[in-house]
Amino acid sequence: MTRLGDTSKIKSVNIVMGLMTICFVIVLICPLYSLFSKAFISADGTFVGLGNYAEYFSTPALSVSIGNTIYISVFTAIVSTLIGFVYAYGVTRTNIKGKQFFRYAALIPLFLPTVVHGLSLVYLFGVQGVVTNLGWDIGLYGKTGIILSEIIYTFPQSFLMFYIALNYADGRLYEAAETMGCGNLKKFRYITVPSVKYTLINSLFVCFTLAFTDFGAPKVVGGSYNVLATDIYKQVAGQFNMNMGAVVGTLLLIPAIISFAVDRITSRKESGAISSKASALRIKDSTPRDVVFYVICGGVTLCLFIMVAVLFMGAFTKYYPYEMGFTLEHFNFSESIGGIQSFINSVVMSLLSAVAGTAFVFIYVYLVERSKSSRVLKVIGRLLSSIPLALPGMVIGLSFIFFFNSPDNPLNFIYGTVAILVLANVVHFYSVPFVTASSALKKHDKDYENVADSMRIPLWKSFTRVIVPLSLPAILEIFLYYFMNSMVTVSAVVFLYSAQFKVASIAITHMEEAGDIAQAAAMSLLILLVNIVARGIYELLVYRIKKRNERRKTDVVESA
């Protein structure tokens, strides 16, 4: 028989979860509905069905963007997946020294906005680039530059997928293959490759989608080579053709939805692939193999460091390439577009996004995974939480314009403020923190809640005093994920920032447009520095938490 107190507690939990779900619907589903509805009406509000789509595809200059985008995305996906796999294999399946160094080096592109990848390529391969001045002109502006930028952008994503997949291996399979006389090539072909085949498929689709929907790189090095992301920008920011922008926005959703579906299918097929009886894989010594992978991993790492080094060169020289004297004047943003205030705004926006996102995600996941709330609300919560994974940043930004900029919307007052940027970031990066929090909470014994119920301890007290401390590493990881991604995002905020609150990633884009690439490089280094410091603080805090937990375990054993 349910006690009166339990009924009251369940009712309170349902109310809180219901309110949070309504908030989620307002900032996710309502804007998406506004986007889709805009694609089927004309500028004067008349319903035209598929008329806008017919107009788009019948305009050669616009429809050719689809072919360009697909070409770039396919090429990028194949190359990034290949490099990501080989690099991850070197870090996980060889005995090369400095594996931690190589692992962290692979993450460098994640610390910078995608516009900066293009900016680095300009310093290297532009008209006055370092490599160009040595006599090698690759014809940067156009599809070549976009592909190179997208490979830099998507490589870390592919590497991380393969790094996780290759870390899990059943050593018994390799031992059995050896006893049967199988060589290294046969083991690779019949054991290693099949074990990562779903990761391979996933990587191809993820890299394809990221390149398909990216705005930053095409904006900087695209030249006259049109892609869908720049089409949206031109239609909305250039021509104020919102309806055609909505059409292109819905087209950007197609690969993202397919990628989302593939991720769900491959995740189910991969589950349970490693037996609980699996033994660790012992990596045998092989000098020739290690030399080869030293060259490969070292070469990729060198390219990434060169990408950062040319930013230092541009930021600290007076006027590259004509006056190479040292200077700090490019860090004086008083006369630049956005100024130092844009950098401060980015830090503020990222901190607010991290605080709001972490709090909402963790509380909502707790209610979904651990509370005795309504099953219907839990199902709705899981469904809503998976949707952002299939939404490109530009689609979120565009849908927010249509929804929050409407004069009939009572929430119109947040348009043009930091609040709408924070909401866009919380929604855009929501799904990964949701999975992180869900995985962390599932590891905790459910008896914590049962004991709290039996002792009549309020839910909020057991949550704050037991669950939160136990989940602190996951909470810090979510906070860092939100902060770093908010610092580097371009596509999600490019339509939403105001003249009064410009952020650094957008300021870099405008500096590059105005020809102030030295100041753009300086601003890029500030973003890189902040993200490295944030990552360092995170690693230090997690290390201290682990040490503290180890001391507690030791004290318990000794006292027993």
C-alpha cells in the first residue's frame, strides 16, 4: 500500500518533471515547428506547399550547392575516417611511446572554432601563405580549402570513436588465431576490422554530417564555391529571404537524421559484443610496426601543431609576410570588429551555457532514470533528449529566429540577448551530456533512494548529498563539454547574436572578412588558451576526486 507521503512525493516529482518537459518542448519542438512551417509558405504568408522547394531546385546557382556539399562531405568522411582509424590504431594497438601525448594532440581542433581551421590554412596556403611562398600553390579557395578544413574538423571525432572501439578487444581471439598459425594481416582482416565495422559505419556518417552542415570553414576558404550552409547564410543574412533559408535548413536535416538513425542501429548491434570473460589484449613488440606508426601519428600531430604555430606567427608578427618583427599590438582589439568585449562575451556565454546546461541535463536525467515519476513522462523525456543529436547548429539558430523573433511570442523579449544564445547552446549540445549523465547514474546502486524513502529523507536532500557527490566526475565532464563547445560554436549562434553582444567566434569571422587576419589569429589564440586552461582545470579536479576516493577506500579497508 502506497503511503500518503510517497504519493505526495511522486506527485511533486511529476510536477517538476512535467514543467521541465514543457520547457524542453518550448525551446526545442516549437522552434522546429516554426522552421518547417516557414518552408511551406511564401513571404506574404500564403501557403505554397512545395513551391519554395521547386523554386530552390530550379535555381541553378542554388541547387548546384547540393552537389557541391555532397561531394565535399563524402570526400571528407572517407579521408577523416581513414586517418582517424590509422591514428587510433597506432595509439591503442602498438607500443609507441607518448600515447597520452598523441591522444591529447588529436583533440587540438576541438579547442578552436571551425573558422580558425580555415584561417590557419590561409596562413599556410593562401596567396601569401608560407607554403605558397615556397612555390607550392594548391589553389586553396574553393573545394580544396573546404575539404582540408573539414578533414581537420572531423578527424578528432573519428579518432575518438575508433579510440574507444579499439580499446575494447578480446585477447582470446588473437591468441586462438596465433595458435592456428594466422599471420598479422589475417588477424587484422578477420578479427580487428569486423570488431570495428559498426564504428567504421558510424564514423563515415558522423564525419559526412559534420562536413555537410559546417558553416565556418566554407565561410573562410570557400570562395565562390557554394555549399548549403553558406546558402542559408546568404539567404537569411544577405537577402533576408527567410522562407528560402527555411527550405535549405530542412535540407540540412536530412543527413543529420540519417546519421542519427545509423547511430541508433549500430549502437544496438554493438552492445554486448565483448564478453565478460574476455581477456586483455597483449600487444607484442614489433620495431618496424612501431616505427611506421611513429611516422604516421607524428606526421598528423606535426600538421596539427603547425596549424596552431601559424596562428602564433600571424598574431605576434607586425605585418605578415612583409614585416616579421615581434609585436603584441594585434591583441589590442580596441579598433577591431567586436573588440576584446566579444571575447569576454564568449566566456560569459559559455559559463552561463555550462551552468544552465549542466543543471538542466543532470536534474532531468535524474528524474528520467532514478525517480518514481510517470512512465509516460520518462518516455517523452528520453525521446526529446535524443532529438538534438540530429539537429545541425544552423538549423537550431534558424528555428530560434522564426520562433523567438515573432512579435506574437511572449518570449520575444529574450531575442537579441545572451539568454537566447545560452538556450541555443543548451539545446544544440544537449544529447551527449544526456548520455553521459545517464551512464553515470545507472552505475549507482538504486538502494540509495530506497534507504532515503524508508528514512523519510526528502528527494532533494538525497539528490544533493549523495547522488551529486558520487556523480561529480560526470558533472564536471558535462560542464567542460558545454563550456568548450559554446566557446567555439559558430553555426548555432551566427543568426542569433546582436550588435550589443557579439561573441569571439563570430568576431573572428568578421575580422577575416575585413582582412584583419592577424587580429583574428590573436583572438583564436585567446579561445585556444581558455579552452586549454578549462581542460587542465578539469583534469586536475578529476585527478583529485579519484585520489580522494582511493584514500577513502583505503581507510575503509584499514578500519575493517
